[in-house]
Amino acid sequence: MFISRSKTSKELEWDGEFYQQFSAVACHYDELMGGVPYGMWVDYVELLLSLEQVKPRSVVDLACGTGNVSFELAKRGYPVTGVDISPAMIAAARAKRGQSPDLELEFECQDLRTLCLPEKYDLAVCLFDSLNYILWEEELEAAFRNIAQCVTTEGLLIFDMNSEHALESELFTQNNLFREADLRYNWVSHFDRNLRISEVQMFFEVRNGGDQPVRFKELHRERAYSMEQVLALLDKTGWNCLKTHEAYTTNRPRSRSERWYFVCSPKKLLEGS
Ligand SMILES: C[S@@+](CC[C@H](N)C(=O)[O-])C[C@H]1O[C@@H](n2cnc3c(N)ncnc32)[C@H](O)[C@@H]1O
């Protein structure tokens, strides 16, 4: 087991053997996510917006990774700012940006736990279980507070999270070793029931046609928050949670839903408060 929490800091201790999450894999991320229906996800976000009758004039895509959601939104005419903690993911996003000069799209490298943006946006999205990567409740609280500072009073925050059920059931134990592919992976997850953290050892092998494949490994960690915890944190940090859904439906989450969606609006400050 690699999980340990340093006594002096809130950071998890680095074991030295694995690359940081979303570093070495960044230049292979889009190939790895080739089957992810980003277009359908953005259709779903637009459905949730229409149900709230919100038409955003600007969007911030939080934890944007290589910008797949950001590009999909920008192609639909929204001016988008993508933000991510990983310099390698942002570098990959910016490299793609260069090929689409007509889009209103920019990228920034920032940590949601200390996020500070000069502008406010009508919509903040944070998709693909990115908030599960924030491991401690006080840090998720800080992230929600910071996000509230960059959304307009009439705006919305829409995000998803992996459910406790998904992380408890070792969703991330998977591989593609059964098929011939240039990028092969083998992921092994372990869920720590005390810390409520899923730790995934990700092994990758890249074959570029040469004799020697390149191998690297990354360690990823996601926290399983309960629905009650998330709702309490939203309430504490200036958000009204308007809706919760089982992902990609308009149904309420069920006990076995793998992914939850949240639609939130900023609390209106009372005059004089
Ligand atoms: C599973 S990826 C999702 C990326 C992107 N949203 C997508 O749909 O492809 C999770 C992303 O969250 C980012 N991330 C994790 N912790 C973060 C933090 N504290 N602040 C900003 N980004 C973070 C990672 O760098 C990574 O790019």
C-alpha cells in the first residue's frame, strides 16, 4: 500500500516510484479517452442548462485536462476558459488550441483548491470525476468556495462525481491487454475503507513500432464522498444545490448509480449582509 498522510502537511507522501497523476500520461490521454462520448456529455450539460433556463455567455471548464469538454463547448459557440492543475495536461490542451485558431478558448494552469480567476463566468463545469481527485473534505470545501467567486450571481455550477458505490466496487481495475493496441494499460485499484480513498496503480506500455516499448506508471487517487457530505459542503460554501441526478438522466441518483451530477446556483446574498 502506498497511501499515507504526512503528519506535517495535508499532502499525501510521495513514494518515489510512480509518476504524479496526469503527468506522463498527458500526451496519451486523448488516445486513452478515444471512446469517451464528450459530445454526448456536452449535450447533457446543455439539457441541464435548458431545464434551468440558463443561457451562458461564458464558461469555465474546471479540471479541464487536455480540454476535450472545453473544445466541445467552444465549437458550440461558448467562449471558454479551461483550468487544470497539471502543467502537462494544459500543455496538451494548448497544443490542440493552436490547430483551432477561430475558437474563443484559453487555458490556465491552476489548482482548484487555490483557484483565483480575474473574471466571472455564467457557467462553471467540472466533469469526469475531477472533484474526486480532491482528497480531503477541507480542500473540497476550499474548491467550492473558490468556484463560487468566479460564477456570476445568475450563473450555474454543473459537476459530476464518482459515487461511493463506483469507487467501492473497484471500478478502476481494468486493462486493454486482451487486444493489440499501441497504448496498452493495466490498472489495479484498491479502495481503502477507512480513508475512503481509491488508489489506482496505472501501468502503461507504449509501442511506437520500435523494438523497445516505453513503460511508465502513474498513481491516481480518488476520494469517495457521500452525497450528504457533498450537499453539506455546497451549502456551507455559498451554493444552492438545485438538482442531483444519476448521470446522463434526469432521474434522482440511486444507491447503485456510478456517477452523480449536481446542478447548483450561487446563494443570493441578502441585502446588507
Ligand atoms: C479524469 S481527468 C478529467 C479531465 C477532463 N475534465 C476530461 O473530461 O477529460 C481529471 C483532471 O482533474 C485534474 N485535477 C485534479 N485535481 C485538480 C485540482 N486540485 N485542481 C485542478 N485540476 C485538478 C487533473 O489534472 C485531470 O486533468
